[in-house]
Amino acid sequence: MQRLVEGLHHFQSEIFGSQRALFERLALGQRPETMFITCADSRIDPNLLTQTAPGELFIMRNAGNFVPPYNPHSGEAATIEFAVAAIGVRDIVVCGHSHCGAVEAILDPPPPARFPALTNWLANAESTPRILRDKYPEADPTRLLNVAVQENVLMQLENLRTHPVVASGLAQGNLNLHGWVYKIETGEVFGYDPQARQFGPLTLHRDGEGAAPPAARSV
Amino acid sequence: MQRLVEGLHHFQSEIFGSQRALFERLALGQRPETMFITCADSRIDPNLLTQTAPGELFIMRNAGNFVPPYNPHSGEAATIEFAVAAIGVRDIVVCGHSHCGAVEAILDPPPPARFPALTNWLANAESTPRILRDKYPEADPTRLLNVAVQENVLMQLENLRTHPVVASGLAQGNLNLHGWVYKIETGEVFGYDPQARQFGPLTLHRDGEGAAPPAARSV
Amino acid sequence: MQRLVEGLHHFQSEIFGSQRALFERLALGQRPETMFITCADSRIDPNLLTQTAPGELFIMRNAGNFVPPYNPHSGEAATIEFAVAAIGVRDIVVCGHSHCGAVEAILDPPPPARFPALTNWLANAESTPRILRDKYPEADPTRLLNVAVQENVLMQLENLRTHPVVASGLAQGNLNLHGWVYKIETGEVFGYDPQARQFGPLTLHRDGEGAAPPAARSV
Amino acid sequence: MQRLVEGLHHFQSEIFGSQRALFERLALGQRPETMFITCADSRIDPNLLTQTAPGELFIMRNAGNFVPPYNPHSGEAATIEFAVAAIGVRDIVVCGHSHCGAVEAILDPPPPARFPALTNWLANAESTPRILRDKYPEADPTRLLNVAVQENVLMQLENLRTHPVVASGLAQGNLNLHGWVYKIETGEVFGYDPQARQFGPLTLHRDGEGAAPPAARSV
Amino acid sequence: MQRLVEGLHHFQSEIFGSQRALFERLALGQRPETMFITCADSRIDPNLLTQTAPGELFIMRNAGNFVPPYNPHSGEAATIEFAVAAIGVRDIVVCGHSHCGAVEAILDPPPPARFPALTNWLANAESTPRILRDKYPEADPTRLLNVAVQENVLMQLENLRTHPVVASGLAQGNLNLHGWVYKIETGEVFGYDPQARQFGPLTLHRDGEGAAPPAARSV
Amino acid sequence: MQRLVEGLHHFQSEIFGSQRALFERLALGQRPETMFITCADSRIDPNLLTQTAPGELFIMRNAGNFVPPYNPHSGEAATIEFAVAAIGVRDIVVCGHSHCGAVEAILDPPPPARFPALTNWLANAESTPRILRDKYPEADPTRLLNVAVQENVLMQLENLRTHPVVASGLAQGNLNLHGWVYKIETGEVFGYDPQARQFGPLTLHRDGEGAAPPAARSV
Ligand SMILES: [Zn+2]
Ligand SMILES: [Zn+2]
Ligand SMILES: [Zn+2]
Ligand SMILES: [Zn+2]
Ligand SMILES: [Zn+2]
Ligand SMILES: [Zn+2]
């Protein structure tokens, strides 16, 4: 903890001054355009990764970057409702990552008696091992983990669609969903392309859309 | 979104190279010593604030930095269980902040019909307005919000104690809890001092304990 | 009730004999290929409508033909899991209908004190009025009800995708989802066409696919 | 699916015309006097069995014809509340059936890891195997299944009594409950006789009561 | 509290000695034959009322002597399961009382914002006001409260029947249920007589059955 | 049961008369100053133990004297809310006891298939075995049970603090919490002393505070 307190002092004495104007403005209110949902994993720094400043990303983090199917009694539903209906974000990114311990736990569950809450939480990702077992019966463990991380992101995007504020935003065309996977060892981020039905590098387009695929109402 | 994709490209081409060794090491595993629980608010960057690098903070974020009382079916319980029992963090910081929209919503609830999930979520902080009403009957709104942010952090610390892995860590003496409040407009962070029963500046001690107060078993 | 008992006697003495072979075969086991989810409304007879015999449709019925987002503690999840993983159905039809009292109750909610369970149940369709309010702000009541019935069916299809056995079946390509609306007064049934993004008459194709649109994985 | 679409076309072109008057009248509203709760099993056609027309039976179906004890958050409670308090049905029939896969699963539970939702759902029938184990310790499997189907129906009748609208209807004397078992291979239906405390053939009485036994308030 | 500590000292120095043998024997185990469910109300002393000694009554108490319909996640279900399946009680008494504050709250609900948990809890007795409204539309408040206390006891008996260990015990004939109402101001206790369908004085029978009515399986 | 009915008659004919004035006064209302939470165990008679009369203790009892962490849908939360916010008790005692069968079940869990509700209920005490395993790895079973009873009481005190009405009462300083353990075989009661961090004999102080330790807000 001493290290953190030293960090706070360093931030305040050396860093804050140069960003004072930003922080004073931010004290008046936040207007982020993006909700960023990622894992609690210590290796992820969303602002570093996207080179964004305070005020730009509304960030929800939990073990495994899960979004449970809508249930009005969950913290995730409340945080998403706040982001969309109170703040008015226009994009929601679900960002998984390589070497995710929570996804590893989906594939190799920990003992329920020692991890009762985690065991229940992983049930939210119950379809991921079903899909893997069915689609990649022969994959080796490393490849399986990579695929599981991707499938897990896609499942959370499906789950997001059951949240009323998300369903409403999609129907009106003023909200977009994005699935990303961050590879810690290379710094790369891959985005899901619904047309190609696969993850690929995120590229910049001249027309200002970035690589964000259009989010379509689907059956 | 284009802005984010540009940021990703900038991170990868300009920043990642200088930290490659760190990230390659981190790809082998995370060993953070601290769990940091804070609000999803876009204005908070925990790594910037504490001047920590990737790998140092296991971060849970939701609207209002709430920790519901233990219930084995919540995502918060699973994330805390993962942090303490799987990763082995030694400190848990609950960090509230000035101008918190979720705490404002505790004091001035949004319409339940439009915000059903948020309304349920705020019920987790139900004791905060009770305490305020009883203890600060005459406070003006600004002061009330500041006090509410502090009381909200203290309530989450109580709630943390009902999580079995936290109760066990406290009983064994290998886990410490800390309550912080971050003031966005000045960059200051205040810590709760259980001896003094109030929040105050976090100071550095020579004996290596920082300002982190000892977490005691209480009745 | 006397009427029903008379009906049972009539069925047994006049009807059963001619179908004895079918029923004796069915006693050995059911192998329906389709799960049919529709409203409890008395005006719907799924077997009459589709001219199917006993043994062909596995039928789940409740007020409003709702499929709550996956939650392993609901009867709907259990019935769907049974249909897909134990029986092996290949198609799931969600069939709404004109003049649906449950959808009317979504648009014009009954008093919660008298209808507490129904009020909670309608919360599952919470996104329907949000979407209607946003997309059809000027529609007259009759048209609004028709549109609400359609949107309600589409929302249930999204919710179905969060059920692990459904997600797995879709990923493997051996399950298809279909959205229908039955118009009681004309006997017509309209199917959702994901390409055209609208409901239209169900037509017969020469290639043996019927009008059932392909169910695609979507983001 | 093609078969179903052909069926729809056949219904509309060949059948609907002769019942047009009925369907046009039904479009104005439903007034069924009976709620019929039965299994989702494809082999049951309630309208065929009771020789009733559209508009006569309000039908709830799920795997096992279960009625969970009252809980205001279940779909079953909402559907029952709608039937009794909004529509005003006078009779509720719970109809089990021979060879029921859900009751077989009560006696021989499927693997929880593959059937998590079904496992939870069967817990609603937890008393059935307890009663069987205690009352029929020596029964062979076939007889045990038949007895389990009967006990399962009786348990659902007890559970129905905990639903407030049912309790109120029974107390006022304007609602009656009936337990039936349908034997697929013979077309017979057996009704529970609370006086005799056993299931027997449903017989017609001259006095217009049918075989429906009086539903009495009991301790 | 000083009063209680004085009481403890008095008990130990003046009372315990004369009952030492009983308490030493009880330290080896409890074998109560009766589970007594009553209100947390301070005016009720079950052992005084029934003139029983320690070891004779297994006692569950909560606000309103409620038994929620079976739900395997409630403390009431666990306590009942423990009493019947682990201890083996033969009788369960549900004992309501005159002037019950919880039953008053059913008839005149407190503000939900100040009493959120109580409001939810009273929903368990939701059928009581429905029955009263329907059956006693003209009763004056005092009479209404007395009738509500009785109806509340009867509803809890119905709810008890949905608990699997109770259903099993009743089916086997080795468990009996009893409904009582205790009138504080006169010391009288009235028992429900299912034959007469009303509460009446509990009388002693020569044949050793007391006034406890036989608990019959009902439809 | 006959024994109980005889007891009721004896109470009414021999005992009630001498306390008529008390009971008639109590019929006008209860004003207990203490809420007493203890086990349903038949060997505990709270009024005998504390030598208190009817009207002095508001008593909640369940298997194991558990207080689940706050959850607005539990009976325990409702009963506590009623005690503090409606009745206005000033002290809450959680009283465990020697030879507690529920605490034994924490240490040696019963088979979940036979005790599903109890298994879930014991999960509320999940931290107790974790703490014991960590702090007393070598203790023999008898000592372990004694320690477990104590730790269980302390955990319930932590859980109590998450109940909003308790948190508010503590913050205002008008509510005190007390942890007791009752030793059946000796009649002794031990109280938790937060200063000494251990249980000890409850002693009388001249200053009128009894041995009740001050309940302090803690981090
Ligand atoms: Zn991760
Ligand atoms: Zn905030
Ligand atoms: Zn309908
Ligand atoms: Zn069946
Ligand atoms: Zn009471
Ligand atoms: Zn005990």
C-alpha cells in the first residue's frame, strides 16, 4: 500500500498540475461516448490501450468481462442502464483478453466448495464450453483458450441485446455494439466482423467509421 | 469509435515497444497485491491516479463502487472471491469520488419506471440516505453529497466483511481494507482513519505502512 | 367441467379408435422436431393451426409467449433445455398472436397491487414499450398493439439466444429460430424475414426449405 | 418446417372458412371457463382430448406440468394470476400423463452439468421422490412411474393453493381444482377423487357436476 | 441490557441448580416432538403458554409467524427441513396471536420506502387481504384483524404443505399440522378444526388425541 | 400434542390469573427494548435464561441463529426491520449455544440431496469453516465446535451491520449489538468483548452499563 500512497503523492505533485484544466472541467460533469466492458485483470489498462484521457470511457470491469442476460436485480444491468439511459453512450465495447483467468476457469472449473460464488458466476458463460465442445472437439488447450476468449465475447454481445436499454438503442439505430479481444503479449486488439463472422485486425477507414461493424437487428 | 481505433494503433506503434518486456512478462501471469474497487465513472483512471503500471491493480468497477452484502449469486461476490482466493491480493481499496452520479441518484432517485435496474441497485445503498437523514438533517445539498460519498464508501467496507473470503482473510490477519475518496477537481485522495473515525489526507510513514489503517475485527 | 368430461368420453368412444395405432406408437416415445412457444390464450390451437398430429409439436405456453433471458432457475429455461438437449428439436417457433391480452397489458399495465406476479412478468417485456415509444411515437392504439405483438416476438428470439443450449445449437448450425404472428380473425400467420427485416406471409419454396428464414449468428 | 408451413396453408385454405364465424367472434375477446395446465409433451393435444373448440381452454404448458409454490417472480404465477384474476376462470385442471419424460427425470435425474436448468426445475418436484421412497419402497420401475405421475399431479394441486388468487377463489367458493392423469396408449383420463383419496375414471353425473370433486379448504 | 445481565446472574445462581439434571441431560441432545412456529412478538412465551420445559418445543419465530411457500433458499425452509428430517418432530403448530403487528401491517401496509424488507415479507401474506376483501367486505376493523389473524394461520398451513419434508411426512401419516390462535388478553388458545372449518377452544379428549384434528391429504 | 393442550389448560386455569394485569396491559401494545436472536433449538428458553417477563424480548429464532447479510427479500431482514424501525429496540443480542446442531452441520455438512434447503442455509455461514480451517488447523472436534459457535455469532454481528436500519441505528448511536454464547450444561452465558477480542463472563457494572460492550463503527 505504501507504493500506492507514494503514487498518489506523485500524481498530485507532478502530474495533476499539467491536467488541471481538464480535471476542473470534468468536475462539472462526464459525457463519455463509449462504455467499455472489460475484465478486472490487472494487466489491462483501458485508457492506456486506447490512448484515451479521463472523461472518455465509462468503464465496467468484473472477472471475465461478463454481461449476464438481463435481470433487473444485477449490478451489471444497473451499470449498463446508467450508461445508456442516463449518460447516453453511443457505443459499447466488450473487450476480452488473452490468458484470461476467468475464461480458463470456464474450461477448467475450480472446486465449487472453495469457490462457490465464482462457480455460480461462471454459469453465466455456460454456453461457451458447450459451443467449444461441439465446434472444436479436437483443439489443443492453448488454441482452445484463444477460441474460448472469442466465443465468450460474442456471448456477452448476445446477452447485451436482452437489456432493454440496449434493445431500444439498437432498434432506434443510435447504439452500436463491438466485440474486441486484446492480446497482452503483442498489444494487438482484434475486432469481431459480423459480415466475415470472425475476429480480425481493427483498421481505420477513410469514411470515418473506423472498423466498427454496423450492429444489425438479427433473428 | 474511430478515435478509439486510432488510439489502439497509436498505442501499438508508439507505446507498446518501450514496454514490450513488461507485457511479455505479464503474459505469463498476473500477481497484483491490491484489489481496487471504484466507480465506472469515466473521469477516474486508477492507474493514473496511483501511478501504477499494468499488473499492479486488480480492478472492479460498477456504477457507484458498490459491494453488495455477500450473496453467492452476484458478479461482485465472484470477482472478490477470485481476487482474494485465487489471486491472493493483500489489500482491498474501495475508492469513491466527488460528483458521483450514482451517489447523487441515491439522494435523488431517478424514476423507477425508466430506471428499473438502477432503482434496484441503489437499494444496496439504502442505509446511506437513512444515515444522512438521521445524522445530517440540516446539511445543504453540496455538503450532503460529499458526506454521502464518504458514508457510501464506509457502507461498502462493512458489506465487504460479509464476504467469506474477506472475513477469513481479516481473521487471519493477511488482508486489509481501505476506504478512499478521490476529489476529481483537485486530484486529492482522502483515506478513512478508523481511529479518528474520519477521512483525512493519506500520508507516508517511515515504517513502511503508508497511511493504510490497520483493519480490525469489530463488533 | 361437465362439458369437458363429456368431451373426454366422446374422444375415447368416438375418436381414439381411429388413431389407436398412432397413440400406441407414441406411447413408446416422442420425437418431435419442432418446439412451439405460444401464448396461453384459449383462442390458439397450435395443432389445428399447423394441421399437425399428436407427436409433432413440443409446446410451451404461458401468458404472452415470453422467453425470459436465460436464468437457470426458470421453468422456461428448463423446458427449452429439455426440448433441445434431451429431445433434440431442430426448430423453435415463437408464435405471438393478434389481440394478445398480455401484450395489451405491456402497453397498459394493470394495477400492481392486484396483479403483482403479472407486473413482474411483464418486466420481461420491458424493452417492447421502450422500442415502441422510440420508434412509433405517433401510432394509434390498434396499430401500436399489432406492432407490439411483432416486437414482442422479436425480443423473445433475442432472449432465446442467451439460453446455452440454443446458443450451442445455433453455433453448430443444427437449430433454427422462427418468429411468427397469428392473426386470429383471418387465420393468417406471418413470419419474420431477417433479410427484409419485417414480417410477411409464409410461403412455400420448391427447394424444401419452406419460408423459414436461415437463422444467422449476429453481433 | 416446410411441413408446418404446408399445414398453415391447408388450415387457411381448407379449414378456416368453415369456422370463420367462430374466429371472428373470438377476435373480440376470450372467455374460457377452464385453465388447463399440462406437460409440453408433443403427444398431448388438450383440445383433441377434451373435444373443445378454440376459446374454451386457457392452456399453460411446461416440462412436467409443474406449478411451483407461489413466488411472485415466476412465469407460472403470472399466467395463473392472469387466468384467475383477469379472465376469471372457474376451474383449473392439472393434467399429467403416462410416460412423462419430466417425471422420469425426477426418478432418474439427468447429469446436472449438462442439464443445469432442468435440474433446478426438478427440485420443484422434490417431494415426489421423497413420498415414493417412503410409501412405495418396493415398487417396480413401471409402477413407480405411474405412481410418480399421480403424486406429481397432487403436489401441483397443493402448490396451486399457495397462489393468492387461487387461495382467494377457493375461500370464496368460486374456483375448483382438479387433478387428472391422461394415459396416452388408451386415451383414458383418470381424475383424483379426494373422498376416495385415489384416482379413478371420470364419470358423468346427472346433476351436472360431472365427476369434478368438490375442492375443499383443508388443514 | 443491565436488566438482562442481572437476569442471567439470577438464573444461574438461583434457578439453574434445581434443574441441573435436566440441563445436563439436554446437553447430550434434543428430542422435541413438536415444532412451534410463532410470531417474534415479545408478548408470546411459548414455553409459558404450553407449560413445557426446555427440550420440548423446537421454536421458529419471525414477524407474523409466516411460512413462505417452499423455496429452497429461505431460512424458514431450512429450519423446517431441520426440524422434520434431522430431528424428526411429529407435530407442527403454527400459532398466531391477537393484536399482531405484522397482521395489522398486512391490512394497513407501512410505507415501502421506509420498510422495504417488511413490504416484501408481507407479500407472502398477499392472499389474506384478498380473502378478507372478498369474504368479509363489511367487517369493522377489530373484527377484521381477528379474522385476518385466523386466515393468516390457515394460509401458513397451506404453505407448509408445499415443503417437501412436510408433504412426505403427511403422505406417510407420521406428521400432523395444527393451526392455533393465542388471545393475549385472556390467555385462551383457539385451534382450527378442519371438520367444522372454524377455530374453537382446544379440548382434552379421553382417547389421548387432545383436540388436534387429523391432518388429511386434500385436493 | 395432548401434553401441550393440557399445558394450555393448566396455564389458563392456574397461571394466567396471577398475571392478568400484565397481559391486559400488554394487549394494548408491546414496547420491548431488546431484540433477541437465537437458535430454534428446543433447549433454549430466552425468557427463562434472562428471567424476563412477556413483553421484554422481541425474539427471532431459526436453525443456527443466522442473520443473512442484508437482502430485502428475506424474512430475517423483515423481522429486523420491524424490530428496529417499527418497534424501536435499542439492543440486539445474537445468542449462540453449546452443542448447536446447525453449527455441527456447518462443520460436518449433511447430504445435499436429502437436505437441500439446509445446505443452502449453511452457505450463509460459509466463512465460519474457512476461518476455522485457517485459524485452528489442529483443534480437536469438541474445541472446534465451541470455537465455531463463537465465530458463528461474530459473523452474524458483521452481517447485522449490513442491514440498513442497523447501520443507521449504529451511526446515530442509539442501537447496540451484543454477541452471546449460552452453555446449556452449566447455565453460563459468555459475552463478546470487542476490546479484549474474546468471549468472557458477563459481569455487572456499577455504572449501569452491564457488561454490554460499546458497539463502535469500524472499518
Ligand atoms: Zn480476464
Ligand atoms: Zn461515480
Ligand atoms: Zn396472448
Ligand atoms: Zn410430460
Ligand atoms: Zn405478531
Ligand atoms: Zn442451535
